[in-house]
Amino acid sequence: MDAPVSEANIDLVSGNRCISIGHKTKVTNSILLALGKAGVKYISTRSIGFNHIDVEYAASVGITVGNVAYSPDSVADFTLMLMLMAVRDAKSIIRRTEVHDYRLNEVRGKELRDLTVGVVGTGRIGVAVLDRLRGFGCRVLAYDTLLTASADYVPLDELLQQSDIVTLHVPLNTDTYHLLDRKNIGQMKGGAYIINTGRGPLIETEALISALESGKLGGAALDVVEGEEGIFYADCRNKPLQSETLLRLEKLPNVLISPHTAYYTDHALSDTVENSIINCLQFESGK
């Protein structure tokens, strides 16, 4: 069905032990309880992240939740694009060109080979970003609690202090919520850039805006933002935007916003659908 799972359409899952869902709509505990009563035992979410589902509560009502792996290349490619757009002041160039201002004033950019990039999180996507960065000849630092990749790992505070660009690729959980808070943003190099293609709440938004407005940071490129739910993926052209922080970010000349679209490629979508179905079949077969 096209509509997201809700209490209003629970009857459609009747007779099915496994369901596959998207990540765009939060699955509330009341929905999980209703699914459990309807006989659902397994939910396969077509996403890497679980932050739209209370996995512990799901388990308490007898439901196992599984995520899907998909090609990390979609997000890694998009991350590199955002880096390049940020350091080349692409937002200003595009806006000036649209009004036929072709002067080069204030649009001189930087080259990645002259910069240090800090990759926070070295899972599949983080490693794919690391691999791409090596081709640009820049210095690359990495931080993760698990040292699984071939990378120059350093403590987080050292990465923040030395990096011209910090890119986030960790899952959102209680340990990573506001990972870049006011204190950690304060440790970053003057003029540094933040790239976030992970989850919005990895960054304390008010602290980010303060650092951007004060000139502490050189810019940010954000595919995800705090409070994006109900805004991203919706047509908001003819109604007031119910997010003051998003409006403030969009008005800043050195901030790029995209609507949680880094993953959105033909290849990645095919992967998520196929792997979600495989997850359900494996659960049914006891694997």
C-alpha cells in the first residue's frame, strides 16, 4: 500500500507475520501495540536507522525490528558533492547567476587537497567517504569507538581541532545525540565546515546557528536537520513552514540544505526493497 502504516490501516496487515515499512513516518508505540495484537512478529524498515521506531518497546510486544543494508555509494557520493559545494561557495554562485550577477566577488573557493577532513563514524558509509577522499589528496582523520577501517584514527576533540571539514556518519542514539553540541563546536577550527548526511539531532542546532552567525564556522551543508519530520518529503510551498530553526538556517548565505535525499538513487532504492523482502523471508524461515 502507498500510505504509511498507522492505526487507521492496521487491518491491512491481518494474516501477515512480517511487514516492510519506510522511514519517513514515525511508528508510534500505540501502532506497535496494535501491530503486535494483529499478529505481526517482524518489521523490516527500509532504512539503516531505527530512530523512527522504539525497538525496545517493539520487543516488549513481541515484535523484532530489522533494518536493511544498501549501497553506501549514494550517501558517500552526495557527501562529497556537499563538501565541494560548501568549500566552493556554490550557494552564492548559483544565486548570483540566477539574477545575472556574474562577478567573482566573494566566491573564491578552496581546494580539498589543501584541507584536512575529519570523518566521524567509519561504518560502511564512512569508509566509502574515506575511500573517495583519498582520491582528492587531502589529509583525512577519522573517529569512531570501533577502529575497524584503515584510517588515521584520532580522539574526537583532536579531530575537531584539526579538521577544516567535519562530516558525520554515525547512527543516532543516546550516545550520539547532539554529538556536535556547543562545547564540541567550540573546539572546531575557525572557518571550518560541517557536513551532515546522517541524522539531524547529531548536531545541536542552536549551537550550530550561533557558530555560523558569529563567523566561527565557515559554513554547513545539511541533508538532515532537527525537526525535519513532517516537513521534509512534503510540499510546503503554499503554507507557513513550522520550523523557525530551519527558516533561520535557510536564510544563512553559507548554509546548504537538502531534504534528506542523499540516499535517494535508483540503485539504493532497489537495494532497500530487495533486502527488506529478503529480511522478511529469512525471518519466516528462521534464519
